[in-house]
Amino acid sequence: MRIAVVGGGITGLAAAYELNKEEGLEVYLIEKEGRLGGVIISEFIDGFLIEGGPDCLYTEKPWALELAKELGLFPDLVYPIKETRGTYIFWDKKLRKLPEGLLLVVPTDIWSFLWSDLLSPWGKIRALLEVLIPPSREEESVKDFILRRFGKEIFERIAEPLIGGIHGGDAENLSLERVLPRFKQLENKYGSVLRGLRKVLPKKRNGLPFVSFKQGMEELVRGLKGAIKDNIKTVLGKKLIDIEPLNKGFKLILNGEEIEVEGLILAIPSYEAEKILTGLFPSLKELLLKIPHSSSLVISLAFNKGDIEEIKGHGFLIPKKEGFKISAVSFSSRKFPFRAPENKILLRLFLKGDELFELDDEKILRLSLKELSRIIKIKSNPILWRLYRWPKRMAQMVVGHRKLVEEIRKEISPLKGLLIAGSSYDGIGIGDCVRSGMEMARILLRQLKMNKNQGGE
Ligand SMILES: Cc1cc2nc3c(=O)[nH]c(=O)nc-3n(C[C@H](O)[C@H](O)[C@H](O)COP(=O)(O)OP(=O)(O)OC[C@H]3O[C@@H](n4cnc5c(N)ncnc54)[C@H](O)[C@@H]3O)c2cc1C
């Protein structure tokens, strides 16, 4: 039986890996670029390890970690450096430390929360009054939920920069049930997130919120490539342009090649899937284009120690209200080991906004340095810099996203053997993508086996 997975990002790789566990399949992994990994890219330049896309795995989403274990990559995991732990928020012209024990936006260490200079006394009282706010059954955005339960200061100074940073977009419209499902469950069950957390959180928490790999995030990609290399046919530099349904399966029209398959997983962004699927399902056009994707830039800057002021923690976030293009700054060389040679400092800046894509690389560098120097002292130009552009590469799980994805999957369901997977539909974290790819692979196998049993050979 021949199957194709289209899209060689982490979702497509995870799907191919899962299919590889099944005997007797001929699997193609088709990628339009000349490399696998999608937005995951780790480069070694002059002794620096530079992450072009993601720089960590969030442990709350365990599926990528479980996969890393299966691939034998556990010995290569690296953990955030303890001594330099801590995140700051640039608020009202000053870097202010996020209170210890914050569970995303929810204070769990009351003393640290009360001592923090990030919120006003009223902002703190308002947040703690959360226990008195009645629950709501409405579908809400993250913004509406946080404003209603914790107040404006928690939203503007903590939730917006943190959640907007992780999701690379605007926290305002993000769907609560997709982005913070646990908070909604706690509100429903205990009537308050704070009260619920007090009940469910273990007394001693020593879990680490994020991890990476010694050789960077691309180690996961290399691990997957190694695991599938003997059986999966990887086709690089070929773009899927169209599909034609056949009696049994599909004909894939690639640039310069055609392949007939019985099963197909599209592990590409929804706006790319739209170009391929709306010929078959005209009604899908509008639905697929309804999923927004935000654009971002990552610029890494390397300095000699002493040429740039070092903050105490791993980095800082800049709330939207401060009016910067930079939304997050990580001191990569303080966050994880093996990121920079001795006496050198590596920074990673995250910038958001479509308008930035009109600027050339030099202009973006100058803008980044100008904004950065408003926050920390910079004595000289970077000794090395590297810019990565990611236009429309982060799906935004806005209010109504779950229903929309259900509708899309329902529309294509009559065509057995065709499935969609990836960050546009099932969550943007690498863990979410791994789960999505593997789950769709298993569903596809079940569908194809059922078809075979019903229709014979
Ligand atoms: C800057 C940035 C930072 C991030 N940071 C983190 C982080 O720290 N931690 C975390 O967990 N997540 C992070 N994410 C999110 C996470 O990395 C992504 O959601 C995830 O890697 C997406 O994987 P994917 O396979 O679904 O999509 P992609 O990586 O976009 O892969 C899709 C692939 O499909 C290919 N393709 C598209 N159309 C076609 C076609 N027609 N034919 C053939 N091939 C096609 C593309 O070339 C691409 O390689 C970050 C994302 C970005 C952009």
C-alpha cells in the first residue's frame, strides 16, 4: 500500500515515523524545500548554536518529549540553567521580575507575588479577588477571561506578553479553550482558577517548564530522519500542486512528477492546503482561509562579554502597550548550556508584525539594536548576527477555532484516505504537532484497513 505525507516539518516527520512502524507500506515524505524540519532550524556558526525557529520544547505538552525518548535522545536533553533562571517584563521604562511560582499568569507563590514591583497594590488585590468571581460558561477569548477573572494589570503586564510571545500573535483574540484549556476546566470544576490550582497542584513542584537539546532543536529532526531513512522515500524540492481522486486513492501532481497513492496526509499550513483542496471541495476555501497565521522574525545577536549589559535572568518580554517591534529577548547563552563560546553572549530577539517584512535585513538589524538599547546598555555592534523570517508561520487559535477545524475535517471526511495534520489545526507547540502527525497516521491506517476489508483488494 502506498501512502504520501506532504510537508516535511515536524508534523509530517512525526506522521512518517508513525507510518514507518507498520509493515508492508510504501511511504513517501514530500517536501517543497530542499531540507526537512520546516521552521525548526539550528545552525552552528563560529562556535555559536543559533536557533532560527523554535528554541525549546514545552514540557506541559509531553508528546515531543515522549518521542525524543523513543528516539534515544534523552541523554542529549539540556535543561534551563538554574543559576540564571528568571524572566523579566519591560514595563514603564524598567525591567521588572516576574513573580516566582507564576503558573503562566496565575500566582502560586503569594509572597513573591506580593513583593513584585510589576503590579500596583490594586492590581495585586484585584488578581487575588479572582476567587470571588463567578464562573462563566461562555466561549471566551484569553483576553476576556483574564480581564474578567484577574483584572487589567495581569492581562496587560503578564498574560499578553507571555501568551502573545508563545503564540507569536495577539493574545486578544486567542481562544481560551485552545490556549489555556486547563484554566477553563479549573474554573468550571472549582469555580475559580486560584482555588482549583491550590487543590490540584502538588505541594512541591520541581518540573521544568521547557527543555532543549545539546545540539539544538534540529536534533529532534535529525533523530526522526535517522529513524525513517531506510524505509521512507523522502522527496525534497517537490511541491504538491494538485490532487486528483482516483477509484482507489489519489494522483498527486507535484512540480515535474506524479505519484499515485492510496492514503494522503497533508501536513502543511491550512492556507497551503486551501490551494490544493478547494478544487475538490469548493466550500473549503472559506473555511481554510479563516484560520489566521501570524508573521514573525527571529534575530540572533552575538557579543563579546562586557559589550552588552547582562540581565540577571534568561530574558525579558515586552508588552504590546510599550510600543516596541521586539516582543521578546532571550539571553540564549544564559538560558541553555552549549549556546556560545566562553566570554561571548548570544541573544535571540523575537519580532512580530507583517510590516517588518518590507524592511531589508540591515534595517531590521538597526531597528532591533535601537530598540534593544532603550532597555539595556550596548557598547558595540554585534560580532555576528543572523536573521530568520517566518511569514505566516504561526497559526492563531482564535475563538471558534475548535469548531472550525471540526467543520473542515467533516467536509473532507467523505474522501476516505485523506487527512490534514499540523499546527494550523491541532496546536502550535512542537508537542502538539508531534501528537497531530502521529495521530493522523494511526487514523489513516485504520481507514485504509477498513476500506480494504470492505472492498477487498
Ligand atoms: C519563530 C518561531 C518560534 C517558535 N518557537 C517555538 C518554541 O520555542 N517551542 C514550540 O514548541 N513551538 C515553537 N514554535 C511553533 C512550532 O515550531 C511550529 O508550530 C511547528 O514546528 C510547526 O510544524 P509543522 O510541521 O506543522 O509546520 P512547518 O514547520 O511549517 O512545516 C510545514 C512544511 O510543509 C512544507 N510545505 C508547505 N506547502 C507544501 C506543498 N504544497 N508541498 C510540499 N511541501 C509543502 C513547508 O515547506 C514546510 O517545510 C515556533 C514557531 C516559530 C515560527
